[in-house]
Amino acid sequence: MNKRPGTDKRRFTVLVNPKIREEQRRQAALRKFIKDCERLYEKNRAHIQEETGNE
């Protein structure tokens, strides 16, 4: 048998606590919400600057 270091092909199964996974989803949703809010803020700020610049 040809045995070289670093060629071990065993696979590992990772057990993830469902609460941890739920927390990760919650945090991802929160980050997305914050990013959407920041995008809307920037859009509104640019619109307000256009209006005040035209007066």
C-alpha cells in the first residue's frame, strides 16, 4: 500500500447545535436588515441633497 503523509481521506461529520445554527441565521438576517437600512438612508440622503441643491 502506498502510504504518504497528508493523503488520509477520512471524512468527519460535524454535529452542529441547532441553537447555534438558529443564532447564525438570526444574525445574518439582522446584518441584511442593517445593510438594507443603510442603503435606504444613503438613497434618501442623496435625494434630499438634490432637492436642497436645486432651490
